[in-house]
Amino acid sequence: MDIDMFLNSPFWVIDFLPYKVPADGKGQFFTVEDYFLKFPQIESLHWQFLSVLLKLNCYYQIKVAVGDQWIDNPDPELIQKQIGGRGLDVLIKNTLIQYNRDDTHMTVYNPTEELLELLRILAQSEGLFVWKPETNT
């Protein structure tokens, strides 16, 4: 599986914020992000991401990268372990979802409109948001 091809495709994020914080914002984004990345707050975020992915797996076959292998429709505990570990790569048809444990968002590469709409609904059910970042390309 060539992950690099996905990294050059259109992408969206699943985030705890509804849209990108402006560079000239008057708030304290980095302080708040740092707070969410610490225990026990990060566990809550992990549960939200896990819940979105497990619900998504009810509609689509998913593959999760574990080392050099891709596991078809893994047990929920394996997905949970990957989210709480280094991070997670999930394939759904021609879509890649990535999570890095140092982030407060998941990135969704190359989703279909149908998948994107379902992700919006599932994310919202968990208090999360799906939005497309502005890019320079």
C-alpha cells in the first residue's frame, strides 16, 4: 500500500474545533491544544475518534495498519490500542484516515462525498467537526 499517494490527495480533518484558528487569533490555541494532548483529556479525544471509526466500520469494511500488515475489520480493542499508541492508519476503499498521537485531529485523505457526509454525521455525534483546511496548492 502506497501511503504517499494519499498524502498528495485532497484532505479534510476531523477536529475538536469547527474550523482553523486564524494565525492572528486573539485566543490561546497552543495552550488549549497542549491541554487536550495531556492525560486525562487525551483519553477523551481518543474515545471520540475511536467511536467515529467503530461506527464507520458498521457501514464500511476497514483495514488498519499494524506494523507492516493491514488487518481487515480488526477488533475494536486493536483500533483502540493503535489510537492510544503511536497512531493509526485506516483504509476504507480509496480513502486513508490517519491519526498521530501528537495531534488533536484525524486527517481524511481522498474521501468520496458519501463517506465525507457520513463522517460529518458521525463526528458531530461525538462533538467533533469535519472541515477542509485551506491549502496553498
